[in-house]
Amino acid sequence: MVRVKRGFVARRKRKKILKRAKGFRHTVGTQIRRAKTAVFKAMRHATVDRRKKKGQMRRLWSTRINAAARGLGMKYNELIHKLKLANIKLDRKVLADLAVNDLAAFTKIVESVRTQ
């Protein structure tokens, strides 16, 4: 059987993993066996946390809307309910942006639904 020298291929494979593990603490960034498991785990967390990020952003938007609405004398759940009754279709992302960056526009929206 012919001898197969795969130094280049193996080295390239290891370097790819070690490049991703760069900056990891202690031997995890330098030893291939530890780096392999750490990179695999890190990639799994990255995938899961991309999904979690969406929920965290929605909670942040709700908190910002609630803070701005309470400053104008209305609770978050009342505001959302009255927006639906008034058929104003602004999502939480837009409302939170208005509450932070354009309080005058947010105040007009709250005043328009307050009468219902």
C-alpha cells in the first residue's frame, strides 16, 4: 500500500479550528483537542443565542414602551390594547424607537388613543 502523507491537509484542518479558538483562555486556544470541543460548544451557543436575542429585544422594547407610557400616565397593557382598538398597527420595535428618539410623536400616539 502506498504511504499517504497528509501533513498539509491535516495542518490546514487544525489551523482552521485553532483560528476560531484564538483568544480562548489557557490551553483551549492552543491544544487541538481542547480547542475542537470549545469551538464546537461555542458554535452551538451562537446558534441558540441568535434565537434568544429576538426574545430579549422584544422584552427591551416592551420595557421602553412601558417606561415612556407611564411617564405619560398610561400603563403598557392599556396602551397596547387601545392601539389595537384604534386599529393603529405600529409594532413594538417602532413604538420603542419613537419612545426613545421622538417623544413628541410618541406623545401624540398616546393622546390619540387615550380618548377610547
